[in-house]
Amino acid sequence: MTPIVLLASLTALVYAASYLIMCLIAPWGHCRRCKGVGHRPALIGRTRRECTRCDGTGRRVRIGRRLIEYIRTEYRAGTR
């Protein structure tokens, strides 16, 4: 049973490391609300509304990148 736990832990570690590398290389991801289009259909009628989360760009900062920036600013604030 130990090799299975070790393999699962190693898989989770590799996945987390690859996600953090991806956040460093490409910090912008598709907006989940508008699916990267930049606008959403209105509730009434055929007009389109600009997505409020991404301000119509269709791109948002990834959660991992936000975490990296938070840790970086806290570290810098603590060393002053």
C-alpha cells in the first residue's frame, strides 16, 4: 500500500509544480464567466453585455499567480 500512496503523492507534487510553472510563464487565463469571449448575452433581448469580471477582455489573472504575488508582497513587507 505504501507504493500507491507514494505514487499518488508524487503525482500531486508534479501537478502542483507544473501549475506553478505555468502561472509564472503565462499568468493570464480565460475568464470563466464569459469563457474567454469578453461578453455575455443579456437576460432580456438579444443585446450583449460586457463581462464585468474581465472588463470585456476575456482574460483574467490565474489564481496561482495571485497566490504567488500575495506571497511575494508579504515576504517583501516582512523584510523591511
